[in-house]
Amino acid sequence: MPDLPEPVRSLGRRGFLAGAVAVGAGAALAACTSNTPPPAAAPAPAGGNTAAAPAAPGRPVTIGFSAPAADHGWIAAIAANAQAEAAKYPDVTYAPVNPTNDITQQIAAIDTLINQKVDALVILPNDGSQLTSQGTKAMQAGIPVVNLDRIFDSPLAYRTWIGGDNYGMGVSAGNYIGTQLKQRNVANPIIGEIAGIDSLPLTQERSRGFKDALATYGFSVGPRQAADFTAQGGQRVTANLLQAAPRLDAVWNHDDDQGIGVLAAIQQAGRSEFFMVGGAGSANAMRAIQADNTVLKATVTYPPTMAGSAVALARLIAQGRGMSDLVEQEVPASITLASATVTKENVAQYLPLGFES
Amino acid sequence: MTANDRQAEAVVTPPVPPAAEQDRVETEGARADRPSALARVLDTGVGRNLGLVAVLVVLCVIGVSTADTFATTSNLLTILTSASIIGVITVGVTVVIIGGGIDLSVGKVMALASVWATTVATQSYGPAVMVFCALAVGAGCGLVNGVLIAYGRIVPFIVTLAMLISAQGLAERISGKRSQIVTDPTIAAIATTRVLGIPLLVYIFAAVVAVGWVLLNRTTFGRRTFAIGGNPEAARLAGLHVRRHTVLLYVISGLCAGIAAIMIASLTTTGSSTHGTLYELDAIAAVIIGGTLLTGGRGTLIGSILGVLVFTTITNLFILNNLATEVQNIAKGLIIVAAVLFQSRARRADT
């Protein structure tokens, strides 16, 4: 069918004006993409234990690093921490591969690192089970693997595992809330819980720890809803949950990223009769705790600085050294980080480790 | 609204004769009013959305009987506020679908606009520039969609899917995958401001719906949209500028996403690339259970809004009763099917 041309309009002036508006708008928009903070507020590089000076240099090693693509602040902080730690050692050549959320791409990326014959590998898998075979493959090729956080199915797939403690995070939150409520002599408190994604084992672990810890105080969880680790989900769930519970005594929110939305909803509802505990330990949450002008009074950490520690461990393993303060000649096979409770009292100490969400 | 819904529908039901002149197409509605008084009464907007109204009533009855706090003013306002953002998006999607297209990119265009409007640089210029940025980014994405569809002759599904993916990527790129906190007090205040006890966001929602309704039902633009959605070839032969009109429809949808971006930035106090995930499906689901044909040419804005309200009320209801997310999702699926079944039964009984 022939395509009949539409009648040609007098494009002249109107077209010119429209074009000019479009160009102007485009230029204005392009100027707006910068995210560099003004010089006064110094950009806080995520994490990095500034106090500890790197140990004596050993033989030069290359450390490969593979992690998921950052879709939220915590993962972004993982990559930043690994990079920052590696930069501290003159004897470390840091070889990160392009982060990806695709399992097959991560498998290919790890293959590349194995073929490069790096001296050690740090792997935060997208899915521990699905990448176990890659870990085993690297180990069989003689490359020690430091498994970061999401654990492989088989101990044969890694030399050392280092990661956070989701159950412990729930316990820390439960203990803080339990102690506070006991101190205030609240009988039959109503304790809310805003979880992350319920289908994830890590969320189930956190909730189990929280429930178990509260039980030791004789308390139980009241209204409980799962958001989705996003500010938007946190806002939506919390706005509705606050309607469900006209009175609350305490709330634990699993994740500080979604906590931005949770806090927004609480402020929009004008509620302040309860206190809240966060999770993960973002810099935003810590600043709010420090300022002490919201219901957020504490957060329990799940520190992304573990990526820096993983790189440090990989270096020691590759150089055949142990951890200097331990008696053993080798790096331990498994390290579980403790979940710290950050409150107004100790926030200054933890703020440099907080990640920008 | 009823008379105009009728008009709108009438434009497309009879196949427009190929030789019809432009004004004949546009005045078709007036003549179609004549057939039968009874049909007219039954074929009103409310009549056609009877199924949805019934579902909403049932939900409210369940709400009142299972949760003490359901029928409170603050809870109803919470439902309306929750509905406001997806509602604004749905207005744009409804317009596009009635015009015979589809827009899958709305959620991520909103995310991109929210990110663009909340960068450190944009925020340093103040609230007016932030709002401008969000609207311009939204409308700009819509323009790209529209031009590619109308002049590039690519299927809307593909174009807007590509836009969804690239808008997501660009939003992540600009934000560095972080949540950008809104520090501007004016924008942050939008979500907390109440006028006569009703949140400002609800007014914005109502205003967008009102403008959308007038546009669809009281203007030449609206009649052309129905005509083009119903039979683009006939509309073209009748002298309508089909391609230019199609571009405008996508710009409207993008603009709605831009408005929603400011609202969500205010409500969550952040701009983030994670905003709006799966909003396109929520919006399309609301449009469809609202009785709009996916093939275009027929539909009502009010139905779509009722659809949005049904979904938001379900979420509220489940959280009030402290039910787990998976149960909510199962129930949502069932309710979508039930609503559409009920709807088509009610419609068949009408005719």
C-alpha cells in the first residue's frame, strides 16, 4: 500500500521555535546530570579501615575480583571497598572483572580470571549454588578462592569464606529492642518488622534471629510486612503498616536502603511514638542516628567492608602467610563477621565505614 | 462523563467509511447517540464499570469487617496517596492504549526522570528546575518513543521495551546505582503538605485525572484519539494526522511519568533507578480491568482509575490484616481474573 504523505504544514517558524525549545531543554538537561557534590562537602569514599596500616609487603600477587553489578548501595560499596583495600598494597595487582547480574556472564568472567592464572580470586557470586562449580574449578586449577558472603554449596569450592551474619543481625536488632523496651518497662509491646524480600534465605535468617532474640525477653513480633529493598517499596509498605497499627513501640527495618522510604512514610504519617532500628549500616542511616531527630535510633550492621577484608585475606593466602595476631600459620577457613549495633553513642566510630546508599 | 463515554465508543463501533471526511469522523459521536435510550443508560461509564465498582465495594466490606482501622479517614487517605503515583502513570498509559498503542517504558522513564531531577547539580538550581527536569525528561522520552513508533514504523511494544531497558540503564549510570536523597525542602514538602486535610499528592492525582478526562472526552483531540485507536487507516483516509497524533500520545504518557517522578521523589525522599519497577504491568493491568481494549479505540479513564483503586485497596487490606506477601500476590492474581470475568458478564448482560 503506498504511503501517502501527510499534508506539509508551514513548518517554518513553528518548526524553528519547537526546535529551539528542544535544543534549549536538551542543553539544560545535560547540565543536570552531574552528581559531583559541591567542593565543600567532601565526597566520603565508601568504607576502608583507615586506621590499620597495611602489613609488610610480600611477593607481588594478582588478585581477581568478581561480584554482581551494583543495583543498590550495599553492592556498590562492596566493589568500592575491595578496590580501596587493594590500592593500599603496593604488592597487589587488582584485577576486577566487569560486574554482572547474569549468572552465565559471571561464569565466563571467572573463567577469564582462571585462564589469566591470577594468584587468588575473590568471588561474591550472584547465586552461591549456581557458581559452586566455578569455585571448584578455580581451586582445582590451584587458585585459592576467597568466597565473599553468599556461600558456595561445597567447602571444596573455596579456601576461605568470609561473610556477614544474617541471623546475628536479627539477634542484634532483637537484643537492642528488647533491652530498650525492658528499660522503659513497656508491658506487651507492639513490635513491627519491615523485612526485605521474603523469598530470600537471608531475609528468613534475619527474621528468625529477630524472633529468637525477642523471645528471650518474652516479646514477639506484631505486624510484619516484606518490602523489596527499595525506597519505594519501603514507603508503600510502611504507609499501610502504620495504618494497621495505630500504636507501635518499636520497629525493625531490615535494610537502610529501603529505610529511606520507611522513614519518609513515618514522617508523612507524623508518627513518633516508637523507635526504629535499621539494618546494614548505610551512611544516611548513621547520619540520621547521629542527628537524633527521627525515630531511627540504631542500626545493626552488615558491613560491606568485608570486601576489603576479603581482598586482604586473598593477599595473605596467595603469599602463604597467616593472620599476624593469630598463632596459626594459615588464614582460617571461615570468618563470620559480627553484626554491630550502631547507636548515637558509638556512631562517630562507625560513620566512616557506613556506605552511601 | 457518561454522554461522552458513549460518544467515544460510538466513534469506533461502526467501521468508518473509507471516504469519510475529517469532520464526519469527529462528529460521528453525536449521531450515534440516537439508537436506543435503554442502551444509552446501560452503556454509561458506571454501567460498564459495574464489575469493578462491585469488586471495590466487596473489598471495602471485607476491609470494614476484618480491620478496625480500615474505615478511618487516615487509612482512606493512605490508600489514595498510595494510588496517586501509579494513578498518574495509568492516565498516560490509558491515553496511549486507547490510541491503539502500548507504553511499557513508563515505570523506568519515571525512575530516570526522578534520578535526573535529584542529581546534586539539578538540586542546586532549586525546585523549579527539578520539576522542569522531571517533566522534560519524561516528555523527551515520550517524544523519542512516539517518533520511533509513528515515523520509524517500529512496533510500539518493541520501542517502549527498548526505552524501558535504556532508561533503566541511563538512570543507573547517572545515579551511580545509589539512592539520591532529596535535600530540597520544597520538593520534600510536596508529600507532607495537606490542604483541607487531604495530601497534596491526592490533589495532583485528581488534577491529572481531570485533565486527562477532559482531554479524552471533551476535546477534538480525544475524539481523534478514539478514532485513530479504533481504525488508524480510516482515520488517516479521513484526513487525520495519524502520525503526528501518535507522537503526541506518547509525549502525554511520558509527561505523566515525569509528573509521577516528582511525586515519587517527594514521597520516598529519593530519586532512584529502582523506582517504578513493574509499574508498566500494574498500569496495564489497571487499564485492562478498567475495560479498555488492548487493541485500542475503546475504553474509559474512569475504569482505569477504578482499577488502580482496586489494586491499592487490596494491598492496604492485606497489610492491615498482616498477611504475607505471597498470599497478597496470589489473591491479586485471582482478583484480576475475577474482576475481568465479572466485568465481561456484566457487559454481556447489558447488551
